[in-house]
Amino acid sequence: MSEFAPAWSNPKMTKAQVRKYIRDMEEARKKAQERLEKAKKSWEFDEDQEIETLEKELDNL
């Protein structure tokens, strides 16, 4: 994308690109949340600290 932008300006995302980016991030967040819930139900995580760490990472996504 930078090869098409003038050298004196910062490259910017179009509105369509922003919508797609947000949609993709929301989809990734939902998948991660589902995996986390499945792991909690199957007792894959024994320590609460591991769960809290993963939830923080999920919130930062």
C-alpha cells in the first residue's frame, strides 16, 4: 500500500478497509472466546492465573 501513497503523507486505511479490519478482529475475538470457554469447561486450565492471563490477552485483541 505504501508504494501507492505519496512520500509526504502517511498511508491511511479507507473506510471499507477499516470495516473489514474490525470485522476480522471481532471474528477472531469470538473464536478465541469460544476456545477459552471450551477449555474452561474441559478443565484444561487448572490455575486461575492462566485463565486471567488469557482473558487479558483476549481483551487486548
